[in-house]
Amino acid sequence: MEHNAGNVVRDLRRKLGMTQEDFARAIAMTVWTVNRWENAHAEPSKLAWKAIQHLARARGFAQHSTAEPEAAPLAWRPPEIDTPFGCSTEARRGE
């Protein structure tokens, strides 16, 4: 299976035992949005990845990292995010 964002979202949702509706509600998105991700018509934004990551951690799926060797790794790694909204703090310091 190809490792694209849609497959990652679908695999995680299934591992969590959630429907698209349950998953969408848990991450404050619409079912339509989750469906578009899973069918490779769109990809989650950085903010959406943050919500997905939060849900995964809350449900006991730790993100794979060297800082947490005892954690069970997931097959995905969301993009690195500097701030809650994915904005660099460096740009704000120069204002």
C-alpha cells in the first residue's frame, strides 16, 4: 500500500476503531474533509495534523521518536510544527 496522507489517516482511524464521522468529530473537522483526505483528493493542513496527532496520543498511540523508545511507533509522522498554528515565531520577532 502506498504511504500517502489519505492512507495514513485511514489506517489510524481504523486502528482507533472509529468511523469517519467519529474521527471527524474528534478532530473538529467535517466528515466530508476526512473523506477527501482518505480518498487522496486533499491533504490535512499542519493544524489538522496537530489535531490528528493529539487524538492519537490521547487514545494511546504515541508518535515514534527517539525520546520515547518505549512507545509503540505509528506508521506515520505528522509534520513538525513550531507553534499551535504552524507559524514560525521568528517572523513575529522581526515585526
